Amino acid sequence: MTATEAPPLQLDEIQGIVLRDRPSPYVGTYILLRVDDAGAGRELMGRLAELVDSAANWWQPELPALLNAGLTYRGLEALQVPPAALNTFPDEFRQGMAARAEFIGDTGESAPARWEPPFGTGQVHVVLSLLAADQESLAVVLERARKAHAQLSGLQVVHRQDFYQLSTGRTSFGYKDGIGNPTIEGSGAESPPGDGSVLKAGEFVLGYPDETGNVPPMPRPAELGRNGTFVAWRKLHTRVAAFRRYLHDNSGGPEEESLLAAKIVGRWQSGAPLILAPEHDDPALGADDQRNNGFRYESDPRGAICPHGAHARRANPRDSEIIGDIRLHHMIRRGTNYGPPLAAGTLDDDGADRGIVFVFIGSHLDRQFEFVKSQWLNDGHFTGLDQEKDLLTGDNDGTGIFTIPQHPIRRRLHGVERFVITRGGEYFFLPSLSALRWLASPGA
């Protein structure tokens, strides 16, 4: 099948989290389960098939709440999915995130040996993702989820992670998030001005042609794999006070500090891209979804406006000529916040656990999530930065550097430490609604 023969997306089969926009504001929680009895796990799958929300009619007013579900490879084993089917999953998914830790930069403080239990222990089998517009609606969907699993004696809740949107709509570091998610062909979503056309559905949903023109390999049988996708779920502690202090110590005043932060991130706190607002923040631009992603880097080949090492430019190099086919590495991101925000202006850590729950969604864990993490964020060779890592999210160790091109002499920051620490993570498979029913009696 070629890309021109792509079938229409089966929106009523695809889980809603893949295509739906989140309400704003929102609250939610992740419930992680361990399956101790295969029969109970299969019963849960059957119940979830009736509860999970699909991507159908996503353009209608937001649902008051959204329930979605995924499984780790260990979870599929716990359901006693036949080996013939298990063996069709990609190696990186079967190995799990902890086994891939060194490759993706989870070393030192972020190493799996330091993760919060139960991450990386094989005890996480199922994730339930619950999202709502308010606490009242969340309580309703929480009760639905509780009834689905609490009455089954062979299941155990091993972790719960609450999350929410800050009142500012920004991350714990203070920056607007969620800009630049790709538009999927056939989803019905309009593509705002940005760095390219819509992307083939197969980049994000299994069973459809991707950007190579081919249908990517997917788990078998087809009833299991089609309309599913993969998720990289990561709990990331953010060292907000340390980042603020680093900016303070390397700046001569508030204005210089704000500009330095924009050089590091590639955007101002409002979301305004540095390439379109080189000298000062432009909140109106940052708030305008029709403009805040409508740019390329061709006018700034040397990085004089937006450094090549800036986080936004590394994570999405857009029109760079030295990268190859950038369209093969785009990701859907569903990041959100946990923990209390650090008080404005505070440069000392208050001891609270705060950060980001980062969620990647895509068909290719290896050439999307793992490639971007290992090659674009943790390796500078692709853009001539040698050993420089992403200052904001890279696996820096206190000896890192960050280069800011400027005339007549470039500026180089030293002593870059790790500002984001991995507390845990897992790879999940998000089955279609039909696949949930298949999992209720695998191999039958």
C-alpha cells in the first residue's frame, strides 16, 4: 500500500488521548496497576473496552472527562497473551524503558536504580489515564475506573500520579508548553501555520502508511495491532530553583536574565518564538496559535538569533539541511505538571517534588522518542555542537557548556548541571478499542 492509498482513520477505534485536544484548564491522574491474576486482567480489558473514550467526534465540545488505557510488555505477558503475538512487538518495547536507560540518557541521578518504585521493576502492567475539565468531572471518571478494577481481586494499584494544568498554562519552569504538536492526516484537525504540512497517520497510529510511504510493522494479529500506538511515559523532576539560580549567576540583571533564558529555551516564557521576537517577549504572539509556530530557521543559519543549541531548535530543527528527513522524527507530546509551583523569584529549593509528566505518542519508539532524546537532545554532533547537550533537559553533569553565537565573539556558558531528573518511566502500548476486546480473551 502506498501513501496515496491511505485508508481513512478509524476514529472510533483510536484511543482519544492520541488525537483529542485537552480542555483548558484540566486536572487528571494516572493509575498504575499490577496484574497478579491473568483472568482478572483479561476481565479488566473487557470492561475497559466499554469505558475507554475514542477519538471519534473529537471536534465537538470537550468531553467533561476522558479515560484511556495502556499496557507494558510485562502487562501483556501477565494477561498470558500468546508468545506468537508477543514476539511481534518491537524490541525496544519488549525491553522496556529501564533497559534502554543509558541509551536515552537516564544515567547518574536519573538512572533506573534511583527511580521511584515501582518504575523499572516489572511491576507496572497497566496504566489508566484520567483527564477532566474540573475536579467534579474527574471524580466521576475516577469512580468509573475504580469500579472497573477495584472489584477484581487479582489486580493491585501500585502507583498513582496526580497532575494538572497550572493557572498560567505553563510548565514548572515557567514556559508555555504544547506548542507545535503535529497535525495528523485524516484526523480532521486544521493545520495552523508552522514548519510543514500534515504528517501521515502511520507516524502515530499503526496500520496506516507513514512518511516513508509504507505501513510500519505492527503487532500481530491485526486485531491486536491495528489502530494502536506506543507511549513513552516519564516522570521528570524539575530543579526549578537551580535553573533560576543558573540564569541569575550568568546574567547582569533581569532583562539580560530573561533574554538568556530565551536563548536557552528558544522561546520566551509566553511561548513567543525567539526567531520572531529576537529582543523582547511578545505575549500577544505567544498566545496566538496561528502565529506562534509559523516560522522556520532559514533566516538564521548561524544561530545568531536562536542558537542551534536552544531546546526548541534541538527538539525540532525544522528546515535544517544537515539533519536528514526531519519528518521521520516528529512526536506527539502530552506533557503536564505535577507538584506545587515554586514561588516567583525564589532562587532556593523549597524541598517540594515538582515537575513534568512527559508523554510521547507515536508508532516508532526508536526513531521518534529514542532518536530525539539520544541524538538531538543529548548529542551535539548533528548540528556542529560537538559534546554540547541540551542545557534544559540534557543529561548534563556539571561540566556541560552552552554556546551562544554573537558578534564579534561567541559567548560560552560553562558548568551546566542537570536540571531535569528522571524519577521513573515505562513504555506502554495503547491498543485500539477492538484490541481491548481481543485482549479480554487473547488467542481465543
